[in-house]
Amino acid sequence: MTTDVMKWLQEVRRLDAGLLREMRVAVRHVPGIEGPAAVFPYIRNGETYAGKFRGIQKKDSQGRSNFRSTKDVVRGLYNIDALSRDQDQPVVITEGEIDALSVIQSGFIRAVSLPDGWTAQGNKTEAIVEAEEALRRSPYVIVAGDNDEAGESLPRVMATILSGHDVRYAIWPEGCKDANDVLVCHGEGVLAKCLNEAKRIDPPGGVISGFSDMPPMSAQRVLRIGKEPFDKVIALEIGEISVWTGLPGAGKSTLTIWTADEVSIHEKVRVGLIGFETHAFRIRDQLCRAKHRKAFRDLSEAERDKLLADLDARWRLVHTSADAQHHLGWLESMVKTLAIRDRCRIIIIDPWNELEHLPEKGESMTNYINFAIKTIRSWAKALECHIAIVAHPAKMRTDQGKRPPTGYDIADSAAFFNKPGLGITVHEGKEEGEVEIYNWKTRDRLLYGTRPGRITAHFAQVHGVYRATTEAVQSLEQSQMEGF
């Protein structure tokens, strides 16, 4: 392969020399990159403020990435100035600078690129959110991402961020992974045809398809704690909701927080907490004990700094105001902000009972709750996150003793049992410090790998961790659970 970067861009990647000059693409030696590197300048308001650098080979001779970028600079979309020009033309969003240049060469001059591609986790939305207002001024947006597992979620995320706007997705010919592949293998005309024939993701009135031409959607993804036997009863599906309940003092909030933190570490996702009853300092102390086996106040300054940096990277907290109305509209705004701006893949509502429920005049509370839970589930699907709802059970009859409650025991509606993909109860065990964790609802047993049943765990409050004391899941019948 040639070591001449400009020759490689023109002869191998088929980019026009005049376009490369116009976009100020240059060549230079960059520390950390093997051989000369192509420089793709990031320009805002006509001024270069950062750069992306890549060698001819994707990997160097040691197998390391041959890409670099300007340090300590937050980059927006590549070619972002194009959004302020020719506003009667569509915007095309790609996952790489070379793909954006390929699209421009095919005649779509308002092509931009995400600064660092896309991931299956969908956690690179900052540049899109920053440019949302400008993107909405376009007649429509075409998502021209990569034809791979990560890229398949980008069109849906874009449609969610630009909700109500015309968002389309391009389909590449067989054997082509991205826009530059189409340019290289088929030429500018075919690339332009693919973009002109881009399909709308959410056409008015809906869409009818077969199995082979369904609109883009992310692969089903289930988040796990990564520890047995907890994974036999707890699994959080992206795009689904779960309900967590238990008698007062049983520790339903504590278990939910511990689960979310363990999943965050194991799956490398961020958690958002909309909390009403538990002070943020108590949550911080719980997470501190789980990591350091001691209270936050007992940490050294260095330990505190390290812990807070870790928690800041993995958690976002919504601080509620006493004089605000916390109704369903407010909740939607918070959930969307956590999912889109802060890239949270798990969002906890704790507790459900503290929300202000405002049924329409003449609407029963049962119908309102059914509508509300259905609506929240639709948010989880659209925003590609998991929403965990912590809910207090209604006051149970004294003749029921201390029976573990289920979704049916939460006030006002059976929707708490019928709607979620997962239902969990934490219940006081027989021994001191022992808790029983019940799965009373699993919608998709094959996908989740869980089933209704019970495990027994020991919760060491001073350490903030759960340790299972049963290896296998006992069935609900074995647990002798009346009413389950």
C-alpha cells in the first residue's frame, strides 16, 4: 500500500483532490500515529479549532488504533458550518470524516459526521444534541451510518432526539459497510441514489413492511449484574420497564440502587435517578460502602476524589423541588433529558407514589395508571433505555401477615403486574440481615434467561452489598408464596 496519504485518499478512497483542498485536508506526522497521517480539520465559523488524525492503516504494527484527535477539546460535528448554509437542502449524518466527504462528493453538500463514530451503547449523543436546533431547520435529515451492529441503532436515536422531524435512513448495497464503500465500489451516482431513496423512519400514519425490510431498530439488549445467582432472577431489558416493590423497610430502594450500580459497572452504562424520598448523600454513602466497605466520611481525600469521579461518570441525579409539580409531563421531560443529554441507559423512578397523578376529569385512577404505565413503557422503547419503577404496595390486610407483595398489591391498577417486563420484590428474610428477592414477573424468559422464583441473600448494611446465600432459584411453589 502507498505511504503517500493524499494519493491514498484519492486513488484508494476515491476522493476528489479539489474537495480535499476545499475541506483543508492535509498531511503531517502526528505523535502516536505510525507513518504520515491525514488531518481532517474541525472548523467552526470558518476557524479551525480541532483536528482528527488517521494513518493509512487502521491499526499500527503493534495492533493499536492508528487514529488520534486534538487533546482537551470537545469536538462537535465535523463540517458543522454546513448546517448554516443552503438550508433548503437535507442534512446527511455519517459516522466518519471520509464518509462525510464521500457524501459531499456525491452532491449532498450538507454532510456532517459524528466526531468519533457511533457505538452499540448509543452513548455519543453530545454533538447531535448540541446541533439539534440547526438540524431541525433542515427539510429532513438522512442518517447514513455504518452497516454494522453499532450503526443499526443510530437512525432510531436520531429520530428520538429530533422527535417530530423528518428523519430518514440510507440503505447500502450488498457488501458495502458505509458511504465511502459505496463510492469506491459503485461510484458517486449509486451513492447519490442510495441517499435520494432513503426511507423515513416514522412516516405519518405508520409503515407496513416485511421481515427483510423492517425500519431500523436496535438489537434486543439485556443488562445484567454479572453475578450468580442474581442474574437468574434480575435482568434489565433496554426498551422495557421493571417494577420493584416490597413492604415498608424491606429495602426496595436499596436493592434497586445496588442492582443499578452493579449493572452500570458490569455493562459500562450510566444510571439516572429521579428520587423523591432518599437523600442523595445516603445514596452516595451506600455506593461508597459497597466499594470501600466504609462510610464516605471515613475516606481519605484521595479516596473521596477517586470515588466521586467514578460516580460522576456513571450516575446522574435529578434533584426535585418542593414547590414544583411532579406530574407525568414533568417526568417525561426528566426521563428524556437523562436518556438523551446524559446518555443514561438505566433510569430509576423512586418512588412512583410521590409523583402527582392528574387523571382527566371523569377518568378513573385505574384507567389513568394504566395509561401512565403504558406511556412510560413507550418512553423506554423510544429512548432505548430501561426504566425501573420503585413503588410502595397499598396497605395490606392484617390477615395476610407479612406476605411478599407483587405488582397486584400496588394501589389503583393491575398494570403494575401486567405491563412491566420484570417484577421484583425484596422481602425480609427469616434470619437477621437476610433478605428474599422474588421475581414475580418475567415477560420474555428466553431473552432474559430468568424465571419467576426466589433467591435468598444476606445484606450487610455496614458494607452496602448483597451476597447470595442460595445457589439456585427456588420456584414460587417451593417458596410457598400464597397469592403469587
